[in-house]
Amino acid sequence: SILCSFVLTTSGARYPSFGTLQTSTSAGVIDVVINNTFSEINIFDFHVMADLANLLELLQSNGTDSDSPLPQFDPFNPDMIFPDALMWNITQLPQATVAVIEGRARGIGNEFLMACDMRFALDSPNVLVGQLENSLGAVPGAGGALYLTNLIGRGRTLEYVLSSADVDAATAARLGWVNAAFDTPSKLHGYVRTLAERIALFPLAGIAGTKQGVNAVSRPPRDVFVRDSQNVILSLEALPETRELNNKVFAATNN
Ligand SMILES: *[C@@H]1O[C@H](CO)[C@@H](O)[C@H](O)[C@H]1NC(C)=O
Ligand SMILES: *[C@@H]1O[C@H](CO)[C@@H](O)[C@H](O)[C@H]1NC(C)=O
Ligand SMILES: *[C@@H]1O[C@H](CO)[C@@H](O)[C@H](O)[C@H]1NC(C)=O
């Protein structure tokens, strides 16, 4: 599972709406466990995306619209077809976001990790990060490879993304793909909780301002990001070889 700690100044989450996120708030930190019970393997699907989009809306409004009766996003919202709006919006949050990785986060799972501000992993054989799309004749979307270039460099990004490699937590930590890896869940959660609670002590305006500056030098331009997330994928998905590989994967994995 991936846990994302959003450092908050408000409480009172009215979500989850589709049941894929479990949230709890204390000491200015909201813990959000991605636990998609529609799926045996906690897949990052349209339900998760809609739940995250609704949570973001709450965080963006800083608690000011918490009386709104209905969530804005559902899995059929046109904004859910491509993940770029959701992933971009995560990077735009004034709050700090910290991802905790205790399972596999590949493809869109890793793209979500890239959109968070920081990443910490459990050093366990269950933990793998990666972008597998090249093996299917496609490309990582939602900035997966673009952010990675900034984190681990051009050469290593191409090494791991072109080979569609699975990367374990210790390697990811050595490369800078994740900030650090911990050998027990209690060390991992303890470190992240202390970090998040400390950040939550400080005024949100300063956190938001710092993030704006860091985003300005570390985030791809919006048009490059959207092109990477939509146009490139659409043109590659139309190729016969890509379609054939995708169909094989869906058959082999029982969709
Ligand atoms: C996910 O939700 C299910 C059903 O509520 C629960 O049994 C399971 O413990 C949860 N998993 C995590 C990692 O929270
Ligand atoms: C968010 O709300 C808190 C508490 O009401 C307030 O102190 C803070 O300035 C607000 N921040 C922003 C960015 O609006
Ligand atoms: C992203 O944020 C924009 C601007 O606030 C909003 O219009 C859009 O609906 C959001 N989309 C998602 C998926 O969060």
C-alpha cells in the first residue's frame, strides 16, 4: 500500500467517497492509506483517482468548502481518463505530501509517487518501484520519467525506464528515487510521522511558497507534462505492436 501523509492545517475529511482511501488526522497531519478494496492487488484505478481528486479539492480549499454535500469527482469524470490533471494538482498543493511505500508502485503507482513531495519506502521484497511501459511499446505518463530525470539523472532514468526494470527499495534509496528506505515498518512510519508533524508546526504560507520555488526548477512545464501524459500515449497506444502487447498483458494478468 502507499500511504501519503498530507500535512494539513485543517481537519474534518468528508471522504472517502468510493472507499479506496482510509484517512485519519492528528497533529496537523492527515494519513491517507490507499486501500482499494475493489481490487485484490490494490490497483490504482479510476476509483482511487476520483477519491484522490475529491481529497485534493478539500485540501485545495483549505477546509473552506467542507459543507459541499457531494463530491465533485466520480470514476467517470472526464478528468479521470488521463491522470495528468490529478498528478499536476498534487504538486500544486500548498500542503507538503510525503509518500510511504510498502508495496509495489509501478506505472501509475510510481507516477503518483513522483507527484508527491517526498518518498520513503520499506526495505522489503514486496516493495518495487518502476515504470514498465517501455516493455509494452508505450511510455510512462503523468511525468513518471520526467520527474525521475530530475531525481536520479538522465542516464539512470533511461537505464531503468527503457529496460522497464523493477527497482527494490534499497536501490531506490541509493539512487535518490526515494529519500530513504527503512528495514522495519515501525522505523519507517516513526520517521515519517516525526517529519510530517514537524513540518505541520510551520505556517502553511511558507510551505506553499517554498514548494512554488522548488516546483519552478524541478517540475516539467505544463505543456510538456500534458503532451507526455496524453498525446504521446495516445499515438503509441494506436500502434499494432503496442496494442498486441497490451492485450497479452491483460490476458496474462486476468485484466
Ligand atoms: C484494507 O481494507 C480492508 C477492508 O476494510 C481491511 O481488511 C485491510 O486491513 C485494509 N488494509 C490496509 C493495509 O489497511
Ligand atoms: C488555511 O487555513 C488556516 C486555518 O484556518 C489558516 O491559518 C491558513 O492561513 C490558511 N492557508 C491558506 C493558504 O489559505
Ligand atoms: C485540478 O485543479 C484544477 C484547478 O484548481 C481544477 O479545475 C481541476 O478540476 C482539478 N482536477 C483534478 C483531477 O483534481
